[in-house]
Amino acid sequence: MKLCVALDRETTEKNLQLAQELSGLDLWLKVGLRSFLQGGQKFLYDLKQINSHYKIFLDLKLYDIPNTMADAASEIGKMGVDMFNVHASSGEYAMRSVVERVEKELGEKKPLILSVTALTSFDESGFHKIYNSPIDAKVDEFAISSFNAGLDGVVCSVHESLSIKKYTADSFITLTPGIRPQKSQSDDQQRVATVHDAHNSRVDFIVVGRPIYQSKKPLEVAQTIIKQL
């Protein structure tokens, strides 16, 4: 299990400061929509300059018609990131288009490609209003279509990881946001879990944001989490 730190602070400068503070650790860094819009491709470059061993997960959740998604994935591939994601609800054909384009252009150097199943901000009621399905059932469906499309894994909550691996493969990656070092506030996340929960669910990547960057000692918090892994 690997730790991915969410760079979701208010400014590019604060995110770079956090990356600098954590530069001695073996980490993945998640760059989300706001952070990418703030800093652009230069921000990704600057992160690698801080620590060339940092792995970058570009979390833009592509969702559009298949050709547009494939075009966008092609541009992401040129940025040298190590992982990016799309929305599973874009459909199996769109996801396969993304995989085929990136494999054609980058071959074995392609980044990992994950799909987003159900956002962890959803509770059961809110999810059902949109998808007319229970979360667990729809997440399994999304995971199977992502697996069939050739993706490397999915973004899901800890609570769905074991089921996803059952219906796909043990090697199919599960990346879980909403992780807290211990039972604490959930903020805007509904389906949160602890590092221990993630370990028991055979999660491959955990994403931790606020518990690290809102701490007065982010390095110590990150080190504590890594020890728990």
C-alpha cells in the first residue's frame, strides 16, 4: 500500500511548500483540478524538480465523448505524469478509447489509468437519486467495465475495495480517498475510513489530504501514516 498526498492547499506556492517539506519521503502526490488550474503543467515540472522520485497522480476525472477523452489523455501522457483518471460513467467504449490512444503513443511508458466509480462525497441517498442504484452494486458494475476496457484500476472508497478485487483481479488497483489516520472528522467526505481499514481491504493506494496539510507538523503526520502502511 502506498501513500498519495493530496496537494489541495489554497495556492500553488503553498502546495510547493508542502511538497518541499515532504521531499525526503517516498510518496505519490495528487494534483487535483484546482491545483492544476492554478499552476498548470509548470506546477507538475516544479514538483519533479523538488524531488525527481515523486510520482504524480493527475486527478482531473476526464468525462466527455470518447474522442475528446482520448485527445485529452494524449495531452496528459505528454506531461509525464505517472497516473491519471477518467469517469467510469463515461462508458466502456470511451475508457477503451483512452487506453488504446495512450498505449499507442507511449507503449510501456504509459501512465497508470484509473476510473472514478462513485465519489466518496456521495451518501447512499444522494447516489441513488443520480444513478438509480445502490452504491455497492453500481461500483462493482463500473469496476467490471473499467477492467474490461483495459484500465489499471479504479478510484473507490475503502468499503468497496474487496468486492472490486473479487469481481476483477487482485492486481486491479484500488485507490481510496477519504482516508483518515484515525477516527476523526469527515469534512465533506461521507464514506471515510482509517489506514487500518484500508489495509484490511487490500487497498493499493490511499489518498490523504487535510489530515496532513492542515497539521502544524505535516512531515510528522506523513511519517506516522507511512509507518502504519
